[in-house]
Amino acid sequence: MNSRQGCRRTPACIRNRRIAMADLPLNRPPVLEVSNLSLDFQQVRAVWNVSFCAQKQSIFGLVGSDGAGKSSVLRMIAGMIPPSSGTVFLNGLDAAARRRELKHFIGYMPQRFGLYPDLTVEENINFFMDVFGIPRAERKKRREKYLGFSNLLPFADRLAGNLSGGMKQKLGLACVLVHEPGLLILDEPTNGVDPVSRREFWDILQSMKEAGMTLLISTAYLDEGEKCDRLALMHAGVLLEQNAPDVLRGDHPSLEEAIIARLQEADEEIVHDTFAV
């Protein structure tokens, strides 16, 4: 193992374990509970001992630079890759042991969502309704609901390959939503999208939250991080801090400056750690 293998004794990991369950209402079990999640790729530890919870009807965000481990965490929670260690519970159920039972509870939109460019907008959403086994009696209502929600109804006959980047992301979101998941997982969904489309996309996410959905999202944009109810900072596979964005900002003039200061502190911790496994 190399020097990124672990951080069992660092202050960051101690804080991570201590605050993972902090500030959660005692009478409201979390929709998502991640405990000590780790992932190894051969001789490299990509994710180490990550723990956090997400409450119903909330937006939990992961921020961090490329390679911080955000996508790996989301893929493990979505069941796309098995963790090397640790557990994921959804609605109190072990996600690994009850994977088939929980399959329809999760909606997962990776960074490169699999739209079919030679199919129209309507054909794409129909295809995903086939995949999720949506009853025929429900299909027209859901098609109109989610294409309307995404402002895509006027473009139902347009080929997906001819959509703008922002419209493609909104179509991808509509396709993920057709089976109406309880937990929506989005991996940097607005990366490379123009500012107007990013704002429209987040308006949709806020509406989904208000409708009762729980959202778990990774982003490289700190202005989006400030829109989350709870935000976690990842660096080198470790979850350094998690709290409400304004608490993470603290006395710093901006969230960006607070994040930079915490990353500089984290590098000092990593340099001086013995990294026992």
C-alpha cells in the first residue's frame, strides 16, 4: 500500500466518525446511512472510512477536486461497485443484502448518462420506462410529468443527439425519475453545462426535494454546494468535514476560502500520518 492507504489515526477521520450521526433528529431515521465505507483498487486505496447520513427530503452534497473519491462513493452507494469494507443502509435495510428489493428505490445518474442520440426525446424516456417496467396505464402521465417538469415537452420529437448540453442533462434526469425513486444520486450532473442551464437544473432538484425526495449529489461548483442542506468535503479518498454549508464556512469570507483552508490543513495531516492499515 502507498501513503494514500488510510488515515485511521488522523484528526480528520476521528471527526468524521464523531459527526456522522450528529444533528440527526432522534425520531427520524436517515434515508441513507453510510458507515466506514472503503474501496481499494489493487495497491491504491481510493476511498477510506467514509461515513455520513442523509435525511428524507434533503439534499446532501459531496464536494472535492477530481480524484477525491466522490464518484467512487456514489457508485458504491448505487450498487455499481462493491465496497472493500463498510456498509450502506437504505431506509434501514442493508443495501448489499437487500439489493434486489431496493433496486427501484435508487435513481442513479452518472457523469456520462447513457442517452441514445439516434432516438428522440420521447423515445428515450419510453425506453427507460420499459427498462423500469412502468405500467402502461402510468406511462402517459409520467411522460408528461417529467418531460414537462424539465421543459422538454416542446422538444419531444427532437433527436437526443441534437439537444444542447443542458437539455441532455435534463433529459437524463427525466429518464432517471420515471420510476420515481426515493433516493436520487447525481454525479456532477451540471459539469460543463452553461450557467443558465445549471440554474434551471437546480430549480428542478429543489422541486424534487420539496416533493419529498432525498438527493445525494457530487459537484465541483461551490455555489451549488451552498444550495445543499448538508455538505461534505472529500480529499484524497477521505471525508474531511461535513456540516451545513454556512457552518463549514465559519468565519471565512466565503465557502471557497474555508474549503481551501481545510484542504491545506488536511495535506499537513496526510504528510505526518503513519497510515497504518
